Amino acid sequence: MCGAHAAVRHLIGGILEDQAHVTVVDMEAGLEHLSRATGRHVDTLLVTLEPYYKALETSRRAVILGRELGIGRVVGIGNKIRDAGDAAAVRRFAAAHDIPLVAEVPFDEAVRRSDLDGTAFIDVPDSTAVRAIDGLAGWLLAEDAAARRH
Amino acid sequence: MRIAIAGKGGTGKTTIAGTLARLIARRGRPVWAIDADSNPNLAVTLGVPREAHAGLTPVPRTILRDDPADGTGKRKILAVTASDVVEQYGFQGPDNVRLLLMGRVDHAGAG
């Protein structure tokens, strides 16, 4: 166990003592990071499910690790969904591995464009992908409110 | 609520993280966005203007020191308080989302 990772967990925990705060951690792509690091100070793990084999395989392992780390809420986010076939593939995968699928974010060419322009994707007008992520935000806050009532 | 986003590189983790942070903030909650990647990109998807990126200081490894209770010198503890780190290195972004770049310190002495 690396001491730096422990310190980072400690720091994130310290920031988060104020329960009104929502913290969003963008993780390293590698799963090793998830297994050692922030896991213990996280209550919700969102795992991206992109409809191609290697990505889904990585996601499946992330879900297993998240559960092993005792993260209470481990859910899937379908992303870059181009058509009904993609949606069906992601739903099938989520169902087969018992992963609650809480959002399906459609493929949006504007993501690449905003990346090139160095602008925020949120500012793209009328994006169906932004709308889907906003639906995810609403779902997360409702879950948080429900958990705090208990 | 403490949310982490994981998945294979290139699957849109950072785009979702940055956009989600902004949308939660717009719903009225104070939000911290933490970039734990050693190659940080979250500032872009959060909408921090490129001119401001030079002013973003990653949390340095000097916030850590050797744990005196450990003889091996491998265990680290925080050398400063968490609130000092947040005050000194937290960057105020759009919709009042506050950003911390943790990738560098998280990889300090990795292994």
C-alpha cells in the first residue's frame, strides 16, 4: 500500500466532511488506481459502458472492484450510444452482470468539436448528451436526498 | 455525496465528469471536482478558459511528509491540514465548481 495514496484518501475525506458538498472525482483510466486509492472515500461509482468489447470488459472489472471495495452505489452509464443496436448491447451487458444502468448518453459529435475548440461541452446548445447527463445529475441528487432521510 | 467515475480511457469519463459537476452545481449544490489523473484534462471539460490553465497549480507532493510512526520511510502523512490544501490549491471554476488537481500527489512514490 502506497503512503501517498493513503494521504490522498485522507485529504478527500477531509474535504468531504461537509456533507452538503458533492465531490466528483475523475479517475485514472487504469484499474490499479481504483483498487488502491480513493475507493474507500467514495460512496458512488459511475462506470462508463461504451458499446465495444474491450471497454465493456474494463468496465466489468471496475464494477467488480468497486463492489469489493464496499462502495455502496456502483452503477453503469451508457455512453456514446449511436443507435438502437448500441443501446440494446449496453442494456444486455448491464443486465447480464447485474449492473444498474442509470443513464444512457447518446453519441454527440459536438464532444469532439468542443474538445478541439477548447470549450466546455456543457455550453453546446440543445445537446441530447448534455440533457442525458443532466438527467443523471437529477437521479444522483435524488438518491443522495433519499439516503440522507434514512 | 462522493462520486467517482471510472472506465476505459477514451470512453468519455472526463467529459461526463466535468459536465456532471457543472450540472449538479447548477442544481444548487456546492461541488468539488477532483482530477485524479496524472495527465489532467478535467479543467477543459469544466469550461475553465484556456488562458486560465497556466494559473492552475497541481497539489504538490510537498503536502506529504514521512510518517514518524513508520521506520521504513515509506508511509506518508499530510504535512498540512486538508483545509489549507483546499484553500491554497482549489481553483474556482464556472458555476462555482471548485477544482483540485490531485494527479501529481496521488502518484508520488507510487509502487
